[in-house]
Amino acid sequence: MTVSISGAIDFLQDKYVLSPALQGPVISSSIIGAGFSGFLSDKYGRRRSTGRRAKSSTRPRLLRLLAN
């Protein structure tokens, strides 16, 4: 896990120029999100939880597209 976190920090630092104060909350929120995703996969199954996440991210994208 440590290797993937350090790789993520490097990528995010290069892409978004995060200050050290923002690196902690960004990385911790991604770890919390991964844990929540694992919980959903355990409870509902991988396919059902992946489908729900896809639907929940598709709707706002379509609305933003239509708003422009």
C-alpha cells in the first residue's frame, strides 16, 4: 500500500501542484474512498457496486454536458 500511495502523491503533485498541507487530505480521502468501495463490493458484489458507481458518476457528467 505504501508504494501505491507514494506513486499517487508524485502523480498528484505533478498534475495539481499540491502543497504539503493539501497532500494529506487528498491522499487520506482516496484511502477512505477505496475502503468504502471495498465495503460496497463485499456487501453487494463487485458487479452491482461497480454498476452503481458508474451510474452515479455518469448522471452528473451528462448534466454538465447538457448545461454547456
